Amino acid sequence: MDDDRPRHIGESIDAYIRTHKIDDLFTRMLSATLTERPDNAREYIRKLCSNDNIKEENDTTKMMKEESDDRRKEEQEKKEDDDDREESEDGAVKSKVTVKHSDENASSYLNETLGVSHLFALLSDALVENAMSHQDPLEALSNTILKLRSSNVEVENATQKTDNILDEGTNDWENVSIAQQAPARVEDEEGCRDEPSEHEEDETEEEEEEEGSHENAEESSEDDHEIVDIVSELPSSTSTTLNNGQSSQRPAFRRRQSVSAECIDRSQLLMQMKENESIESIKSLGDKKDASHDKKMDDTVPGKEAKNEGVAATEMEREVLLKIISASPLMSRLSIQIQKELVSNLRKERAFNKGDSIIDQGGTANCLYILEQGECEVFKTVSEEEGAKKVNVVEPGTCFGELGLLHDCPRAASVICSSDDGAVVWSLDRSIFRKLVMFAGASERVD
Ligand SMILES: Nc1ncnc2c1ncn2[C@@H]1O[C@@H]2COP(=O)(O)O[C@H]2[C@H]1O
């Protein structure tokens, strides 16, 4: 790496979440909001965030905790068990929001009055965006809500959308967790995508079917339904944005402003790579690249993505891949079953030689990649004048190409094989990624 950036974007987001205790912050925000049930929840949350007394992280959590403590005590007295609190890894008591099915007021407040999943999805997004610039999370939340108020996104619209999503089962809002809603909702807001493709509609139907069976299985188990454990979902279910120092100028809810939607001029990239002296045999980039591969990898028309058609992993390869996945910040939180499911869906890409492009900046994101062997360099073109700059190195055992899938946006950078011995790369089809990592991952936990 030629700069101080973290090796993997997910690491930085994870670190931000840990440092700022984002999970506590969110849980308490939700607890306080549920407790107070203010008429204007957005304004209420914004005030919580911008109150000078709670600028300090500790004070924040204290205040939010105090606000919800009284109410929680009452609830706890009524409850026989004590499972709305649990010990977190560092020994601190972490609150969880637990609402019974019978609490219809809370249900309707969350879903109809507040559209809470929508709001929290937006807030999660904003926080993850800020993770890369290490801004104060409270400020980021406050700004997001301010932008929300001044943007065209109206509360009514948000609420309406929540209602639509909830149409299928009004009180069954456990299934409307933030993580599950975030991608679809935010895309709607941004107009980032048009109507879902036929393929995606199929996907949605399948997901609904799956949710249905999931519901049945759960009906018989517990009365209490945990609403959200929001931030444990953040790394895998919310969007990430690269920091290019422009975040403060972004219009509300526009992600990845810095990412060019156009494909980058390959000759320019080659020139820059020469200058960087990072890859010698770069001729192959432009000329040798296999056209069918191009088609398969990244240059497909949005919404009409190709399937990855490589070879499935052997038993031995599966073991290696499972280890990689279970160590990946993006996927380590998924249950072992899902991780195995992911592995069985991985396909080995053709061998890449030094100088081969695996991802082209600006291309359509069709796959998540895992680098099993070799090394790749990440090049990013921010402006034509400056050309492509090496911004990162992908090492064996890491995933890349997740940003385009999480955001449903063009590739943020080009990824080029840079090791003399070439690279062994596995790919996971976008639709599987969405189903297993973004959606299924929302309700799964590591066992
Ligand atoms: N600094 C970086 N900027 C952009 N992309 C990066 C960076 N470091 C690693 N990458 C990876 O490069 C990938 C390019 O495609 P994606 O935008 O889908 O996802 C991106 C990340 O996985």
C-alpha cells in the first residue's frame, strides 16, 4: 500500500463502529425514541444528537440510556426473564430493544408514525459513509436528519413506503428489520435504480417465500420478538462509501458521488500504472483482454447481469474458502450455514495474469470477488487530469468488489492483478450476495 488507508474498507468501518460504540448509540437511540414516542421522531433524534451536553461519547450513551432506563425498568418488572440485556464482548451491559407482539402501539408507532426502519436505514447509511472520514457520528446523524428535512424526502412518503412494505403482515414487523429494508428503500429514495429487473423480481418473490417459512418456524418458538439489533448488521447490510473528502458537499442521500459512472479510459490507466511502476507487463490490459470475459465480469448492461459460470470449489478448496469467509469483516458475522452456502456458490474465475483487469472502474457490479492467491492493486481515477492512482492493494484471503454490490452502483475503482504468478480469484454472483449477505444475513447470527 502506498498510503495510510486501511487495507480493506470493511476494516475501517468495523473500527469506526467499535471506536464510537455505534451499536450502543443506535440501540439507545431506538430505546429512547420508543420510550418517549415523540410526535416528531426525527427532530427528537436530531436533538439528542446535537445537544451539547451529549457531544461526548460517554455522555451521549449515558443520556440516552437514562432516558430509556425508567421505561425499561417498568418493562423489566413485568417481564419474568431478563433477556433484554446481555453481556457484550467487552463485558459492558448492552441494551436490546424487545417489544412484544401485543404491544400494538409500539408497532404502529414504529411502522406508521415514524417509519423507523426507513429512518434508521438512512442513518446507518450516513454513519457508514462517515466511517471513512472518521467524523463525529453524532454530527453525521444530526446532519443527515437536517438534510432529510430539507430534501424532497418527506416523512409522509417515507411512512407510505413503510406501509407498503408492511402490507403483507401489518404487525409482523420483526421481518422488516433495517438491514433487510435498507437496500431497497434507499435505492427508491435516490432513484439510483429504475424498476427492478425481471431477475430481481424473481429474487424478491423467492425471498418472500423464504421469509414466509421462516415466520412459521418462529411462530411456535418465542413470544417476544426482538426488533432490531441494528448495528451488528452494519458492516454487512448497510452501504459504504469511500472518503474522498467531498462528503460534506454531497446532496442528501446521494451515495458515491465521487464514483464516475463512465468507464475509465484504459489507456489513461495504463499510463498511470507505468508511472507508478507497479505493473510492468501492462500491455495485456487493453489488448489481450478476453472479450467474453469482459462481458461476463463487469461490462454488462445494468440490470441484465451475467451469471458467473466458473467452476465450483472442490472439497479441499471449500475448506480454504470457508476460512477466508469466516475471517472476512464483511461476512464473518454470518451464521456458519450461510457461510457454507456462500462457499458452495463461489465459482473459480479464469486464471488472471499479471496486468489483467479483474474489475474496471465505472463498470457494472455483478460479482463479489475473493482473492485466494496472488496480489491485486486497486486504481482509482478521481479526475481526468490526475488520472488513475493506486489506492490500495488486495492481498490473498480478502474480498473485494463489495462496494458496487452494497450500493448497487458502478465500480468505484479498477482492480488489476499485480503478482508475477497471477491470481486465483473466486466470484460470488450478485444475486446470491444480495440474498445471503444482505438479506439472509440480516436475521442470521454467527452461531
Ligand atoms: N481505496 C479504495 N477505493 C475504492 N475501491 C477499493 C479501495 N480499496 C479496495 N477497493 C475495492 O475495489 C473494488 C472496486 O469495485 P467495488 O467498487 O465494487 O468495490 C471496491 C473495493 O472492494
